[in-house]
Amino acid sequence: MSITNVSELTGIQRISEVVGSTLKQMREYAKAGMTTKELDDFGGRILNEFGAKSAPKLTYGFPGWTCISVNHEVAHGIPSELTVLKEGDLINIDVSAELDGFWADNGGSFIIGEDVNNHLPLVNASKIILQKAINRIKGGVKVSEIGRFIETEAKKSGFKVIKNLAGHGVGRSLHEEPHEILNCYDHDNKQRFKKNSVVAVETFISTGSTYANQGKDGWTLTGNKGGFVAQHEHTIIITDGKPVILTGANEIWG
């Protein structure tokens, strides 16, 4: 969406605060011994308290309030009573929701308890690359150049990117133009970021895989070559200078 008046700005700020706060509280609540369904139900209660509706549930009929992916799962993990979190697990929570006709999206990967499996370098790389990429976005910048930048920075850090997952426009629905803010360079994408538009920018930084494949459950994505993936995401407003971070309440940058 493009922000054209104060009421639109207020609406997108409000839902962005909701999803950001929900993500932060879920991260703080998560602990070893808990099932991902328990964690998801906690997030669902927060959204309900705000009067917000789960975006994946509302849009796609997703079987959970939020997407929770653990270890080798890349994205769109279904919360389950069978998945029990363990010390050192790499977990990703993606929270998107709708409130009063406005939509926002954010996510973050982190480690349960102590980093016994050495996932921290991957998680930190994802955070830092997202921050650097967002700071390069302003009106007129080519969408493809941000993809090129993310992939280049990942390689510098010793990692790869998932090439078939992407950020996207957001605001009046969950997915809007531009539909693909990829983590790699797409020569055919001639789109440019537009001032006053709202987008969700996300990194998918990988230790081994370069593509995500859909699992038998019809939702959960895993890497084509195994390994682990860290994702971080903010909803932002594009300006002529530094973007406005709408989902800063998630504190994924600490």
C-alpha cells in the first residue's frame, strides 16, 4: 500500500505495533520443554487481546495463529503438540496479522536457551544483513539491487540465501506489489521501491540450501540441500532517506 493520509499511517502503525509486540512476547515466552503449539496458542491469545486476526489463518486457512519453524524447517512450520523445543534449537517465528483493514508482517530466528549447536553466527548474519539491506532502501532504488546486496553480504559471511522466498508489499492485504523482494539478484525485475509505500523486507540466510521445497503437509518448507536457515523481517515505510521501521517493537535487533 501507499500511505496517502494520516488515518492510513495510524492504521499501519497500529497493526505493526501489534505484530511486533506479539513476536517479542513469543520470543521471551519460548523455552525448552514447551511444544510449538503451546507457543503458538500464547501468540494467538495476544493477537486476540489486540482484536487482531492471524493473517495466514485469515488469508490461507493456515492451521496455526503464527508460523513456527524449528531447526531444518525453513519457513511456514505448522505449530504442533508433537514438536517439543529443546535446548539449542534454532527456531523461527513469523507473525503477521490484520487489524481494522491494515496488515503487517514480521519474523525472527533465535536460539532456545544456550547455543550448544553453534547457530549464533547464522542468526547474527541474518540480523545484520537485514539491517544493512533496509538502510539501503529508499524511493527509486531497484528492488533487484537489494536482492543482489543481500546475496553478496551472505557470501561474505560464509553463507548462502534461499532464492525462492521473498519479502513483499503489505498494508491492505498480506501480499501486495512488489510481490518479490528476493534475497538474490533478478535481472528481469525492473521494479523500483516507491516513496510512501509499505513493504515487508526479510532475509533467508542459509548454511547449505539455496531453494525451499514444500513438505508433505502442504505447508512446511525445508531446504533442498539440508542445513539451517535464519530469517528476520521488518515491515517498513519507504521514504527519500532512511526507511521508517514500523515493527521495531519486536526488538529483533536487540
